[in-house]
Amino acid sequence: MAANYNSINNSQQGLQPHPYGAGDPYYAESTGYITPQTTPQKRGISNWIKIGVPVLIIVIVGAVVGGVVGSRAGNKNESSASSGGSAGGSAAHSPGASVDLANARFATATDSKYMLPLYPSTTAAAFTTPTFRPASDNVVTWPQDPFTPANPVPTSVRPDRPRLIAPSYKWDALPSLIAKDPYLKGWNDSIFANATDYFNKPPEVYFLDDDSGILDNAREIKMRLKAFAYVYRMTNDSRWVDRAWTELQNAAGNGTAPFGNDPNDRWNNQHFLDSAELSAAFGIAYDWLYDMWTPDQRDMIRTTMIRYGLQPGLSAYTDNASFGWWRNNITGNWNCVCNGGLTLGALAILGDDTTGVASQLLSFTIDNAKNNCAFGVTEDGSWTETANYWYFGTTGHAEMSAALISATGSHYGLLDTNPNFSKTGFYHMYVNGPGTLFDYGDHGPNKFSTTANSMFLYSSFYQQPQFALFQRDQHDAAEPWSMFWYDPSVAGAFWDGLPLDRFFDFGADQWASMRSSWTDENALFVAIKAGSNVNHQTHNDLDVGDFVLDALGTRWAGEFGSGDYNSPNYFASDSQDADRWKYYRKMTEGQNTVLIDRTNQLVTAAPTVNHNSSGTVQGASTVFTVPDDSTAYWTTDMSSAYSNSQSIKRGIRLLNKRRQVLLRDEISTSGTVDWLMHTNATVAASGTSATLTLDGQTMKISMMNPPGGATFTTGPAVRYSTDVKPPANDQPNPGVTTLSVTLPAGQYTLEMLFNPQWPGMKDSDFVTPPSVALDSWSLSSHN
Ligand SMILES: *[C@@H]1O[C@H](CO)[C@@H](O)[C@H](O)[C@H]1NC(C)=O
Ligand SMILES: *[C@@H]1O[C@H](CO)[C@@H](O)[C@H](O)[C@H]1NC(C)=O
Ligand SMILES: *[C@@H]1O[C@H](CO)[C@@H](O)[C@H](O)[C@H]1NC(C)=O
Ligand SMILES: *[C@@H]1O[C@H](CO)[C@@H](O)[C@H](O)[C@H]1NC(C)=O
Ligand SMILES: *[C@@H]1O[C@H](CO)[C@@H](O)[C@H](O)[C@H]1NC(C)=O
Ligand SMILES: *[C@@H]1O[C@H](CO)[C@@H](O)[C@H](O)[C@H]1NC(C)=O
Ligand SMILES: *[C@@H]1O[C@H](CO)[C@@H](O)[C@H](O)[C@H]1NC(C)=O
Ligand SMILES: *[C@@H]1O[C@H](CO)[C@@H](O)[C@H](O)[C@H]1NC(C)=O
Ligand SMILES: *[C@@H]1O[C@H](CO)[C@@H](O)[C@H](O)[C@H]1NC(C)=O
């Protein structure tokens, strides 16, 4: 048949102009698929171009059924709290009654700055209770896997290929699913577009970077091979196989350009993530294109994978190779990615492998991941490292689990040995604000190919429809794993019935997530943490009490993220005297918290927390009116994080229908006090008030009942401490202002009232809260 990618033009795609036009950074000039041989396209076609029309349908139907419709452009000028519409929950729950869900995607576009989905503003109950629809509902979904071994063992694989993640029965079903499901259809289109983009690029050029070795190379190659193999299987056009072979040859060091200098270690074993990702890449290509390879090609792929990936991986287990540190009690992304990559590679070649390496590896990786990777999720669902590292850890975990299930019929406990693993989908949802993540600690490497699509696998396995409903509107959903993990019988709105607040109490992180809406990009969002300052795989900061604050479509109090991963001793230790804690971004003074004596917090900190919430849930509508008594608060006694202090307590709460925020600190110390907040806003501070402007919006902060001498000051984001020198220079933080209040030793109550200047909200609409001791806070204490 004719190659699809060669013949597509705009009219066939029915592409519509991007709703935001050429000013939007994600607007794609070219709207057709290019042929592999012609002009390379810088960026694939935005998903969102294709969704304009269905959303319009929803809005129109909404106008008829629900009565109130706000256009997205209009909504820019409304706050979530002041926008009109029916109260959440009042809409009728009748899935699909008013809208042809089968032809619609919810989100209209992505926020151009943060890439999070934008939802149409309508009170129509187009989307209701999250559910998996029964087959009787005329739903297309996956057939049963015919391979159901009674006693699964890791070395006994299914008879047919592919065996990794996407068995043939799934490929067979896919076209009919794509035809009926708008999400699958959109993702399939994007994967084709992306694959076409990669097709035209030269094979990945080897680049060993100081920070992360050849990890970006490895992930790029894996991403490309997945896309090439996917498009081949969807078209039977052998040019995709040839292009995949070129990429494999290149990564084996057999291409036209060198791939590393060391013929004995081309995959950078010392940074084993790289070797593991390339093992996964080779495994997927070997398996998905199995029938297309000649016996010689198979031998070559296997030889290379074993030499550079699997054999070194086995040495990590059997010979205590120095690069195998990740297998010793490492409950973080390294354990998941390394075991996952080795497992995919090993499963792919089982039966063909004459060396025994593959089956030996499986005798180690599965148990090891079960004991470590699976406990990267703590008992409240939080990821042990950071919100950003969640992506890497869960991707490795999900790939490994899915591959074991498809290839051998079991996940061997990887998905349920930790009974609390399922909560991690909620962790991911709640750690996302209306703009971006509560991005505490290190942000990790480039996420160009690592996604949150594990949410689809977890949604099905744990029967949590919200996870899939949340993820399917995200920009990173268009990727081959989604095609096989997404269950198209899922329906509803993830926000329908979802509480606005959630508290994560386990001692490792102890954090809170509170917001005014799940579907308004301008919503108010506060996230704050206490937790332990150690045992996060050295990815955390000394940040007890640290918070972020979003409102009006932007972030007012934010994070610095990663320091320079290549700076000396950055990861060496998390003990009190560790060099890591001498880098500004990791020090306490680089956080939005209280600094005492201009000295770091203690790594022995063991804070306690208290909290409560009105338990407000959003309803079916995307337009949500916050009820009058809706509020939430979270307090911590963080005294144990400080020396020279009798007591340091902090609390934060939402006021006035979640339109204002109060942050209160009760401090008793013999050290100097600095109250600190970092912002990208332009700050005009005067006395006890500060006016922040950013992205055309305004936030006012005022100090309530200020203690004598307390005034705001502003300065660049640089260290106070000149006596503590880091072993290398800090990164600059251009554009960031530190808003601070400095006081001598003493006893203080500092109360900061944050008033986002919501459009249409008069001065008299803001409340002035009473002063209430943290120990006396309750849901009604500030009424
Ligand atoms: C893949 O395609 C999507 C949608 O067209 C695009 O947003 C994304 O940037 C592409 N990804 C890559 C890695 O090119
Ligand atoms: C997948 O997308 C490609 C490119 O848009 C298209 O040609 C193909 O028909 C799609 N596959 C299915 C099964 O719809
Ligand atoms: C590709 O070939 C297989 C095996 O012959 C066949 O079952 C499948 O329908 C073909 N797919 C396409 C898109 O032509
Ligand atoms: C690359 O070349 C080496 C040495 O000839 C060979 O052992 C290996 O199988 C080749 N691998 C690939 C993928 O071509
Ligand atoms: C690897 O290290 C462990 C713990 O130190 C030790 O018990 C084991 O014997 C070592 N194994 C090999 C093969 O050296
Ligand atoms: C891993 O942790 C367990 C339980 O805490 C401990 O018994 C074991 O010695 C640790 N192993 C290594 C290699 O550190
Ligand atoms: C799972 O979480 C519950 C509390 O939510 C806790 O009691 C239990 O110990 C946790 N289990 C594990 C294995 O962490
Ligand atoms: C400033 O903006 C950058 C880019 O969006 C962001 O990464 C960073 O977290 C922001 N910093 C603060 C302190 O908000
Ligand atoms: C939360 O508030 C409700 C309503 O006032 C109250 O009944 C409940 O005891 C409070 N819970 C906590 C943990 O304070």
C-alpha cells in the first residue's frame, strides 16, 4: 500500500487553524505531514491544532444544554472564584447525554507557557463521573490477551511476537480503536508526525555530557526506535525498518560516525542509566521488528546489546561492579530505569540468547526492582525523590511491569508488592498546579522523551479512571506507550467529585496541595512541604516550610530547581556538612521559608503537621464556583529543623472562597530571622506591603500586625552567607527577586496576606483576617 506519510495533505487531515495563532510558541506553521525526504520540520504538529473543532461542538452543545458558556478568551479575564456558572456538583450525571464524547477531546489547547491543558469554560455537564464504561455501553476496548499462562515464570515467554508491551492482538485491535477514539486518533497522528520528523534527521550524534553522560542520546534513540517501529507496524512500509537499522548501527558504533571512543564500553556503563535505556531501545527494536530482521541482523542487535548493556548489567549483580550502586537499596528512579531497561532487553532476546545472560539477568532484576523501585513510592503516594523525578521512576517501573505482563503473563508483584503504589497517580495530579509542578528539589534531566504515560497503565491496573482522564489531555500523551496502555472505555471528567485539597502526611515529605479549581488555568494553588531533609536520593533541598503559590495564570512564589549536576560533590552526601548544602539553590536560604542565623536547616529535622479542609469537591462542570465556607489549612511545627530556636511554626490557609492566602510564622529564636520568598515578579516593596507584577497580573502582599522593625526588602537571588563557600560557583538566578524580612533574634509572629488582584474584584471584596495562633486554627477560625 502507499505509505501514508507520503500522501497526507492538509485537507485530508481536516486541520484547523490553531486557536491561538502564530503568536503562540506551539503554533506550527506547517500543518501537513511532510514526506521523509523533504524539508525537515522543526516541531511536530501540535495536538491541539486538531482539537479546535470538537471542542467547539462541546461548547455549542453546552450552550444549548447548560445555558452558560464562557469562551476561553473571555475566561482570561475572570478569576476562577468570580466566574459565573452553576455550583460544582449540581450538573446532571448522565455520561454522554449532551455531547458526542466519541468525537471529542476535552482540552482546547495547551497553556503556551506551561504546556498544561486548557479546558473549555462551560457549565454543561458534558463530562461527568469518572468511570470505565461497560462493554454493553457500545464501547470499543481491548480484547482479552489470549496468552494467560497458569503459572507464569519470567523465562517462559509468549509464543508470538511482539512480546514487549504491545503483543500482536493489540496491534490487530488498534486500527478499530483509533477509528472510534479521538484521543488514540490524535496520538497516532502525532506519533506519525514525530516519526517523520526523526526520519529526516541524521542518526543521533554521540555526545558525552558532564552532567548526564549519554543519557539524552540514549533516550533520543529509544524514542526514535519506538516511533519507527510503531509506524512500520502501522504501515508495513519497510523504509521505517531501514531507518531503524541505521539508528541501531549508529548506536552500536557501526555507523558512519563514531559512537564513543571505547569499543569495550560504548554505552557509558559508569552512568548506567544510559546503558539501560539503550538496552531497552535495542530490545524494543529487536522485538517489534522481529520478523523484518534477517537472522544476521538479529545476531548483531543481540551481540551489541549484550556486550554494552546486558553483560555489564549482569556484572553489576554478580561482580559488584562499581557502576551497579543503583541496585543496593536505591528506592529511586535509577533502580527503576536500570532494572527496567535490562529487563526489556533480556525479555526481547530470551530464547535466541545463547549466552544465558538474559535469563540470568531476569533472576536478579525482578526481585531487585520489587524490593527497591516499587518502594520509590512512599505510603502516601509521594515519590521518594522529587515531583520531577517521579516521571523517570514511574516510566521505568511501568515499562518493566507492562513488558513482564505482556511477555510472560505476570508483573511478579512489581505493581502491588507496595500496597500504596496506586496512590502515586494522585500524587502526580495533586503536585501539578494550574501552571506547573510543585517543583521542589532537583528537577532532573531533560524530559523530552520521558512522560507521565505510566498514568494510563496505573489507571487500568488500579482501576482509577481519574488517572487516565487526567493524563489524556496532557501534551506528552502522544507516544507509543499510550497507544497500548490507554483504555478507551474510560469516560468522564477527572475533576468531577475530586477534592480540591489533599494532604500527604508521610514523614518523608509531609506536603499539602490546595486549590480553587481543577480546570481553570488562572486558579489559585498553594503547595507547601515539611518532611525530612534526608533520604531523597540526594535530590532534595534543605526546605522544610517551603511553598509555591500560583494565581492568575502565573507563579508568584517559585523554586530554583536543580543546581549544576556537575558541580563538585553535588550528589556526594546529604549529611549536615555535605557540600551539596553549600550550593545556594540547595541551601535553606534558597527556599521560600524561614532562615535562622543565616544557617542551613538541620538534616535531623522531623517536623509535625496538622491540617484540615472543607473537603470541597469540584463538580462535572469546568466552571466552578467556590462555596462560601470552602477553605483549607496546613500547619507545621518545624522547630526541629533549626538550632538556636525554641520554636518555629508555620501555617498557611486559604481565605475568602479560596481567593486569598494567609501565611503565618510563629518564631522564637536566639538567632537572626530572615523570612524569604523567591519570585520572578517585579517587586515594588514599601514598608510592610509589596506589590508584585508578572505576566500582566498583580499580587499584593501585606504584613498583618507587623512586629516593630519588620519591613520588606528586595534583592537579587544570591547568598547571604559568605563564610560558607561552595566548592564551585553557584549558578546565577537572573530575573529572580528575593523578597525578605530580616529581624534580630527574638519572638515574632509574622503574618503575610497574599491578595491576587483578581479582575473584577473590588478592594472591599478582600477580607482582613483576624490574628489566630496556629495551634487554634480550625476551618472556621478566620470566618
Ligand atoms: C511529537 O508531536 C507532538 C504533537 O505533534 C509535539 O508536541 C511534540 O513536540 C513532538 N515530540 C517530539 C519529541 O518531537
Ligand atoms: C495513524 O496516523 C496516520 C498519519 O496521520 C494515518 O495515516 C493512519 O491512517 C492512522 N492510523 C489509523 C489506524 O487510523
Ligand atoms: C501489514 O501486514 C500484516 C501481515 O501481512 C497484515 O496483517 C496487516 O494488515 C498489514 N497492515 C497494513 C497497515 O497494511
Ligand atoms: C557492530 O559491529 C560489531 C563488530 O563487528 C558486531 O559485533 C556487532 O554485532 C555489530 N552490531 C550491529 C548492531 O550492527
Ligand atoms: C558483593 O557485595 C556483597 C556485599 O558487600 C557481598 O556480600 C558479596 O559477596 C559480593 N559479591 C561478589 C560477587 O563479590
Ligand atoms: C538494604 O536494606 C536492608 C533493610 O534495611 C538491609 O538489611 C540491607 O543490609 C541493605 N543492603 C545494602 C546492600 O545496603
Ligand atoms: C501503606 O499505607 C498505610 C497508611 O496509608 C500504612 O499503614 C502502611 O504501612 C503502608 N504500607 C507500606 C508497605 O508502606
Ligand atoms: C522563574 O521562571 C522560570 C521559568 O519559568 C522557572 O523555571 C522558575 O522556577 C521561576 N522561578 C521562581 C523563583 O519562580
Ligand atoms: C476538621 O474540621 C471538621 C469540621 O470543623 C472537624 O469536625 C474535624 O474534627 C476537623 N479535623 C481535624 C483533623 O482537625
